[in-house]
Amino acid sequence: MWRVDIIIYNCVKTGKNDEAGWNENGYEQVILVNLSSGEEQIADNQLQFCGGLGAFGFSGRYWSPNSRYFYYTNARQGVPDGCGYWESPLLRIEVPLSANPEDLGIGVRSPDAEQLATWNWPANTLTIWNIDDGEKLHFIALEADAEIGPITWFTDSRSLVYLLVDSWCPLSGKSYLVLVDIIKPEQTLLLESANPTFGSIEWVSPNVISLLDENGKEWNFDLRSHELTQNP
């Protein structure tokens, strides 16, 4: 049996900076504990520059059902400098500890809690992971020059949709709504739209996907008719 502890050391003064006063640093660790022997191993660590920009901090997410992997993020709070689509990245460690943490990218867990869909390296690669094991499938984004966007699963965990956009800064240009069938497997372009440009999606019913445009207006896309209509 294993336990994971996240140790947080608060910011402390570490040296004098002639221009800005004192430098302050924080430090955090992910510790893997063998409950049988009491042995501890440092699985991950993070040095922080307090008061600076960016995302930081460890936070546990969940164990895999077979207890082989522990999933966590190294960006508990804050956001990266700049603009664009971003979510806290997911990492995982395998127990017993045998290698460095694996960076899975940014994405979402499936409703059945058995899979992950993440954007990872290279940045336009969508990877489907089995939470108990490893990589199942990967897809190259349909528009290689577009910027990645949000992912949302259907409730049966057999399919998902994702968005791509020409630009997030500001949200503009063409947006692309893509359906991914995990079973076949294949991906299909459902919608290409430049007016409006969409930046948010939600699968609200078996045949309807809700989208928000650059002005915050809500639209519905019908998967049967492929009709796009604006909500009143």
C-alpha cells in the first residue's frame, strides 16, 4: 500500500535584490510513502519564485483504479503569463517509483473515469489515455496551423469533441469543431466558422453541442441536421 504526501514550504527570504528588495522562494515536494515499510521517496519537487507571474503548486487529483498511478498537477494556482487556451496540466507517477513523473499535457477525464483526453507534445496532438495503463490512441489536430482549444466528452465516454481556433489573442478567425470517435477510431470536422468565432463548447444532450462565441453569445449545433442556431 502507498500514500502520497504533498509538502508545502512557505515563502522565505533567500537573498537581497538591490532593485526589488528581498528575493523570496517557496518549495514543494511530492512524497511517495510505502505504508508497509515507512520508506519515503521524493517523486517530484518544485522551486517557486514568490510574487512572480505564472502557475505553480502541486495538488493531487486521483489514483488510478488499479492503484498503479497517482495523478496530480504542478499548477495548483495562478495562470501562465500571456493569453490563450490553458488548463492545469496533468502528471502522473507510477508506484513503486521507477522513473521521473510523466507529463500528460492538458485535458479532461472521461465521464466513466477510465480515460483521459489531453493535448500534449507536440502541441497539436490529442492523446487518449487509459487511466490504469497508458496511451491508447492519438490524433493529430485536423487543422495543423490552428491553436488548440477545449475538449468535452459525451456521457458514454466513447466520443468527444474539441475546438481549434485561428487565434486566441484575441479570439478571432476561423474556429473548428471536431468530433472524435474513440471506438472506430476516427475524427470528423463538424463545423468551420469564422463569423462567429467559437471559444467554448459543452455537450449538453446526445444530439446538441452548445458553443459560446467571442461575444459571449450561446449557439447550438445539432449533430443530426448539422444546423447551427443562436439561442434567444
